[in-house]
Amino acid sequence: MVWTEYNFMSQSRNWSGTSPAPAADNPHKLIQTSWLSGGAQYFFNEDWGLSVVVPSANRVLRQESGHGDHGHGQGHGHGGHADEQGGANTIRWWGMGDVRVNAYYTGFSSDMSTGFNLGVKIPSGDWTQPGVSRDNQIGTGSTDILFGFYHRHRITPDARWMWYVNAQLDAPVITQAGYTPGLQLGATAGAYYSGLKVGSLKIRPIAQAIFTNRASDSGPEADPRNTGYQQLSLSPGVEFDLHPLRLYTDIEFPVLNNVVGNQLMAPATVRVILGYLF
């Protein structure tokens, strides 16, 4: 399977703890990001598989003039551009993200309903854009170990209704230039229905809840007082399957935020994935 994925979020509302906070408490005013990723997954047999994801991002950062990386970072991003107006500094740039490589094992049962992944995140992303603090760079500059598991099971005997859970851990192990991103754990629980069909087109509505816990960043180039959060989101979605093409889209709506210090949060995140199965 190969696929391309697009994600968009616009972080424009300042939060502190579990509540919205005054915009004046945060020097950052807007972080708007469009992610575009390409991926490939191949299973050598029913037990073992491998995937590679290569992301890139176009980001707009608006912050108070004079706020940023305070001269740290000697590199540059791709296509970076900055302008100032109304006391705010706006930086627009594009950069590669951190490549992720994962190996999968699905041999615990004959129906491949349970499995785990083990992989690595490579520090290929841009993390030296001038005027941007390390926590707002596209790449982290770190090498991370990735570990996760999943399980799915039928709700009804005909397996038209299914439920599933999965969890993913992202743990930085090698860092550089005085910045260590916070360890992140994500968990998802959801259900889908596979009994809808129009001709050869299969339609699967999906409902899921997503919980993310990220620890505060650390190191001399980090801002531990304003990084780290817990978030619970609800995410309705739908998948259209017309073999060999598969289209999936969902929208994540946060229903609970608990952030450290002051951070910009997005009211929603939109995701679209187009895949081709061989």
C-alpha cells in the first residue's frame, strides 16, 4: 500500500491549564500548519511488515516582535520569509519533517487482529529556522524510539460492527543542540461499521476517541514552563473503499485540554488520506 496524507490545523486560541486564557499572556498569536506526507507499507507475509512515512510541512508563525529563538540556530529552513506588521512578526516557511520507519508484527492470531510496531523517528526534519523557538520548529532534531500496539474485535457475529484500540509511544533517545522534546503517549479507542455498500464502493463510518499525553520539553533551549499537555478529542470519520483506491477523512475536535503554562490550541484538526493498495 502507498498513500498520501494531508493534515491541517490552525492554533489560534491561547489556553492555560484547562481553560482559555487571555491572548496577552502568550507571545505566540498563531501557528498554522499544513502537513503533507507520503507513505508506503509492505507486508512480507501475514506476520511481518514494514512502513516508511516521509512528511513535510508549510507553517505560518505569528508572534510578538522580538520573540523567537534569541539568535540560536545557525541553519535555515526552505523558503523562509518573515514580515512585521502591527507589532507582530510573521514567519512563513516550508520544511521537511522527521521520517518514521516502523516494523510490524501481526502474528498473534490468524486473523491479524492483534499486533505491535517497533520503529525509529529519524532527525531529518528542519529544526533550524531562524527566529523560531525549538518547540515550534517543524523537526525536533531528535532520534526517537517508536513503540505501539493495536487490537480489534467484532461487536456483532457478522463482524460488520467492530471495535478497536491502539496506543503509540514516542520516546526521544538521542538529542542535539540542547533540546529534548517531551515523551509522548497517544491512545485511541473506536468503532466502525462495514455494512454499507453502493455498487462496488464500500463505506465505513468511524467514531473514535483520542487521548494524547505529552511531557514538557527539557534542555537549555527548551521552554518547560510552556510545553507539555494532555488532550482528549472526539473524531468522527468515514472511509471509502473502491479497490484498489481507499479514501479516508476525519475531523478531530478537542473536548478537554490541560496544558502547561500558556499554549496555542487548535479548535479542530482535519485529516485526509488517499491510499492505493497493490
